[in-house]
Amino acid sequence: MFEYNGYHFEPERNLKECEDKNLYTLSKHLRSDRELGMCDYDWKKCNYSLKKFYTASCGSKCDLFRCVENGKLYIPGEHELFEFI
């Protein structure tokens, strides 16, 4: 488990082959979580950096991370920590 921007995350797993086939398939599983608000957009609640997120994860190679506080799965993107549904 690691902490990033005041939240705690646990590395969950890598994407399954059926989830990672192409951008179209993957995008069906992604959505913005405005409640969490980790992004570099105008509506952000806190700053987000893909590089800093993975640095905080202590070198985890996982694609998906579970937030301890809300139980949701997330996938780090270039500009946003996306909710994975």
C-alpha cells in the first residue's frame, strides 16, 4: 500500500488481454472521477502527475490500483487518474 495526494492505494492487477485489446475497448472501462479529482484539468481537486503516482507506488508494475478510502479501481493516465469500471 502507498499514499498519494492524501489517499491510499493498493496495487490490484494488470489489465486482462480482453480489457487491453485497443483504445476503443479500453475506453469503455474508463471514466473521470470528479469526486476524487486527481487530474491536471481545471476541475481538479488536487494535482496529479503520472510519474509521481508511479514513483509513490514504489515501483509497482500494475495497471490497476484500488483506493482504500473509496474501494474503487483506478488506472493512471497521462493527465488523470481514471476510474476503471
